[in-house]
Amino acid sequence: MRLRHADGSLLHLAYCSNVHPADDLDGVAAQLERYTARVRAKLDVPVLGIGLWVAAPALADAAAADRLASQLARLSLEVVTLNGFPYKAFHAPVVKRDVYWPHWAQEDRRQYTLGLARLLAKLLPDDVVEGSISTLPLGWREGWDDAAQDAALRALADLAVELEEIEAATGKRIRLALEPEPGCTVETIAQACDAIGGLAPDWIGVCLDACHLAVQFEDPVEAVALMAASDVAIVKTQVSSALRVPSPGTAEGRELLARFNEPKFLHQVRECVNSHVEGTDDLPEALEGGLPGEREWRVHFHVPVNSAEHTTQDELSATLAALAGGTAPLTRHFEVETYTWSVMRDAPQDDEGLVAGLAGELEWTRDRLVALGAEVLG
């Protein structure tokens, strides 16, 4: 979906396809037919954006990339951003910490990301010259040392050179966006600025995930100001919302948390204790006494962005205002990322229910951007 900011900039709104399981490019194309085209029809828009997740093994099939491009055109879909965080098997029965491997100190991560950049250069619409790829924030913190940090930063610098070569060859500018996440080597915006400030700023910036920002109790206005002061670009944003539990120690709070305690994904939990953010790496740890439970918990569980009850929707709205409410947008790629529909106890599990849910999230986000002064195109 395309919108025009008040300053004339083109904004792209999409949802992320990591909600759909697909291990190869033909599988991705099939999911576009099964779900995304129906979301577009439900929204009644001429073109719908889709932020693709493509597993590493799928990149080997060059012919399938051409078929995927044809499928996108046939279904009136467009791609300007890729989610390059999960490497593969994102819909395995148990994902948990596996999503953080390979990390940026391992060669496989750079090769995967380079493959994504080459694919995106092929898939970008003819009238769009800039694409974005979100990626993990270097790696998981445990076992990370100075040698890994140095290797990761060298890999990013090497990739920046390769991205410049892609632009020279194709005319398409692909930028990388590190996505701070609770529990990782880089879990806050301040840490992101420390890690990549001054490192190829034309090519490497941040993916601002609103769920992660809220879980860490970071203020979006302060985060945006810090990135500006550090010359770190907001390459894309993931429109997402976290679970909020105001009274986790009560019976009502425990009952609510139990509904989201599932075994597939990692659900980091944070609580402000004595003005300091404390946390656990997963929800079961928090429930077993890892946090005091005396104040509000925020849980890394992506919940539908159009849901206000027990969510950080207010923080998401504030993030969107910080990004798109000024005289110029601070990013032009907005990707709704609620990948947890299949593990939400009360969510519809049929195709029609998922299509309606995704369309509802995009409608809500579109309306927020319009309220901030943007105009829907088409």
C-alpha cells in the first residue's frame, strides 16, 4: 500500500510474510496467492506491499526468483523490504534461540544477507530505487565476546561494499537495518548507536521494531533523537505491539499470561525495578519467579496492532507519530510484523480469519498514518 507524506515523500506500508510458513520461493509464491492477494482484495487497494521472509536455502533457485517476480506482478503485489532476521525453519515446532543463528560473526549470515540483497534488487518495482533488509542485531548476547564483535563489524563493513556494488550494477540501492531485540548483543537503541554509529551510515542503519522498543521501556521520541544525534538512519520500522500485563502478580495477571505461554517462540519479559529495566529471557522463567511481578510486565509477544486491550498500542501510536508525524518522515518503509497468529490461543486459525486479521492490522496502521497527515494513493 502506498501513501504520500505531507512533504511529498512516498511511504510504503506492507505486512511481513514470516507469518506464513514457506521454505522455498515457490512456496512463498503459493502463500501470496493463498493469503496476500486476498488481503489486497479485502482492502480494495490497487497494489499491496508484502515484506517477504525468504529462508536461506530458497536463495539457490534463480529460476524460482523469476517465477516469484511474475507472481507478484500478476497479483498486484510489490516488495520493497525483506525480513532477513530468521535464517531458516522459522515455523519449526520449536524456534526459540535458534532464530539467532547464524549470527553476524559467522560467514553464513553475510552470505545469506548478500543473497537477499541480490534478490530484492530483482524484485523492487521499476519506479522504486531503494529497498531495505532487516537483520538480527549482531547475535544473542550469551557467548558473545570481543572477537565475535570485531568479526561481526568486519562482516557488516564488507557487506556495505557489496551493497554499493549491487547499486552500481542494478541502479537499486539496498540498505541493511539492524533490529535491536531484547536479550541480544544489541537490545536497545543506545546500544545500536554505539555498535554501528559511523559504520557505513549510507548503507547500514536500524530497523525500529515498536514491540521491542516498548518491551525495553524505551521512549520513541528519545530513541529517534538519539539516532539522529548518532547519524544512524532508521532504514525501516516494524509496526508491532507487545503484550502488556499491568498486575502480573495477581490471579488475573497470571491467567492472562498463561494464555500467551507457548513453546514455539522466545518471549522475553521486562519489568522496571527501582527505575532499572530487569528481565528474563522467556516467559516461563518470569512466571517461575525470575521477576518480582510487582509492576507492569511487557512481554515480547507480537500481538495484533489493532488490538488495544493488554497491549502496547499506545506506545506503537507514539512511535508512528515520532516517525511520520513531523515535517518529513524518518523512514519510508513500514512493515506490520505479527508473526504469532498461529500460536495465539484466541486467534482464528482458518484462512479467512487470518486474511481478515492481517487486513485489520493494515487498516489500523493506514488510518494512523493518515491521521498523521499522509494520503493514501491509488
